[in-house]
Amino acid sequence: MSFDFAISTNAMFGAGKLNELHTQINTPMGAVHGKKALVVISNGKSTRANGYLDRLENELKQAGVDYVIYDKVASNPTKPVVEEGGRFAKENGCDFIVALGGGSVIDASKAIGLMATNESNDLWDYVMFGTGKKQWPPIPSLPIIAITTTAGTGSETDGGAVITNPETQEKTGVFGTGTMPALAIIDPELMTSVPAVFKAYQGFDALFHSTEGYISVARNEFSKMVAAEAISNVGHNLVTAIREPENVEAMGKVALGSYLSGIQMAIGSCTSAHPLEHALSAYHEKLPHGAGLIMISKAYYSFFVNKHVCDDRFIEMARLMGIEDADKPEDFITALVKMQEDCGVANLKMSDYGITPDEFPKMVENARDTLGVNFANDPYQLSDEDCISIYQESYK
């Protein structure tokens, strides 16, 4: 019954909420104050093509805020890009950051916010895992407004950022004071245009944040409650959101699940599935995070099911995902596989991204080095051989 709840983000949730952004900037009760913003977007075309950037610029103009745009963030944000972004923010005298995009853009913005305020030009000085120098950033990040255009990472409501260091091939967490967004706008209208396959990748990322939290030994009553709602919302609505792209209601429920999964991570925990995937995409940057999680999910969860270490939790999750009469832990695997089939992502192949089995031992070592803390949350402690076996069973 013990937990710590410290979610400081002011969240505005619902269709059309982007249109209210100007009310939250430089107003007496507003979440953020400042004269100049750094707008961070991806290096793709969708934010501009769908008109979201135009809408954001209009909101900033209504708030009387000047801004500059930084548009170099890729799907797996890297150390050099966020370091450059921090310098860009400093050079332009930015007072706060507006992240407009998916989890990669929001994560990059957190690291950029730290680089913009602190003296070091090396992000890895502030990384607590792997080869990081393990120095807590002495100065808080620039305030962050997170406007999420995807439903997946929950990054809009937690303080962590996942950044890749290409030199060391590490993909790990970055934290610091002030990285929890001051304001989050979760507007499902901005998510309906996401292509179906990426909507699936993102939705399963949201699901797994909470399924991991649900079986974690660090689970508490609060995180269990939040995770259960997230699993139910994503499990019952992701297929509809993909098949009916303009269904804002279904998209909103997936977005709610993603948002709740972000809270689950802040008050609960993830398990080793996330570092095991991070190792895959650290070595193969073109692999989307959600796709990697899907690839290993059946073997990963089956491992714990076969150990019978938390049968009741798997049965409960199967019921949350729609098998109302579930009475055995294997029913969760059945629900998971069916959902992946219905979303069109059941046959993803590691080999399509250049992954080879001979890499698995170094990937396990990488996963432990970069986010070993997550392994401690597993309901059964995985050996290196167990991890390699999960990779091998997942390989196509």
C-alpha cells in the first residue's frame, strides 16, 4: 500500500485542446511564462503537412510569444542532435520549449532543455547509466510544453527521456530536475492522421508500459489501478482506432491509455522488456521502438507465464483485454497475439532490420548496462541465457 505520487504536469486532455494553448502561456494561472519559445518538431513532414505547426504558431502569436523552430529530431533521438538543440536554444535566448510531436520529440526536448540551461556541452555527463558520468544536472531544464501527436510513449507526463548515443551504441534514460513537462496537451484530433502501422507500434508501446508495470514486483495499489485502466483502454480501442482512422472517440481512449501508462511509469515501473528492446534499436536505429517491443513480446511474457510466478496477474490482464472468462495465465498470450494479428503487426521480422542472432549476447550486456534497474523489477530474475533465449524465440 506504499507509493509516492508526484505528477506535477498540468494535463489538458480532449479533442480540440490545442486551441486552448494560448490561455496557458503568460496568463496569471498559466502553466508557462516567457517571451521566446523553442519549438521542437521532427525532421519529417507530417507536422507541417497536417497543419499542426500552423495551429501551434497561431497559438503562440495569440499569447504574444516569439519563437524559433528546431526540426532535426529523428525517430530515435540522438545525443548529437539534442546537444545541438541545447546550443540553439541558448543562442536564441529561449525561455521555454514547446515539443510538438511524438515521444521522440518530447524526449529530445527534455534533453535539450537540460543542455540549454547547464554548462556542460556533453549530455553524457548527466546520464546515470552505462558510460554516463552520473552527474545530476545542477540547473533545472527549461520549462517544457508537450503537445503529443501520437498515443504511445506517455512521455508527456513523465520526467524521463530516452536518448541514443551513436558512439557507444547506448540507448538509455536521461533525467533531471524540470524535465517533467509543465503542461501537456493530449488532443486525439492530432493523432488520427498517424499511419496505421505506426499507430499500432505506438499503441503497443503504451500497452506494454502498463503490462510490464502490472507484473512488476515494484507494483503498488496506485500503479495497479492506473495500469489496469490503461490496459483496458488500449486493449479495447487500438484495433478500432487503426481500422477507423477518423474515429476520434476510439483514438481518444487509446490516448488516455497512453497518458495513464506514462503515470504508471512515474509511480510504478517497467520491467526488463524495455531495456531488451532498447538494445535492439540502439544497434539498429531504423527499428521503431514499438515494433521491437512487439517482436519480443510473445516470448517475453510467455517466459513468465511458464514460470507461473504471477498467474493471477496474467489472468487479470487477459480479462482487461477482453477475454472475460479468462481462467489461466496463457489466456493473456492468446489476447496479446490476437490483438497483434488484428492490428496487422503479428509477423514483424528482426531480420528485416538487419538484426542477426550473433548479436544477441552483446545486446543482453547492453540492456543490463544501460537500464539494469528495470531487470530488478521482473517477477522472476532473468539470467543472460534466459534473455538470449527470448531473443532467439522472437527471431524471424
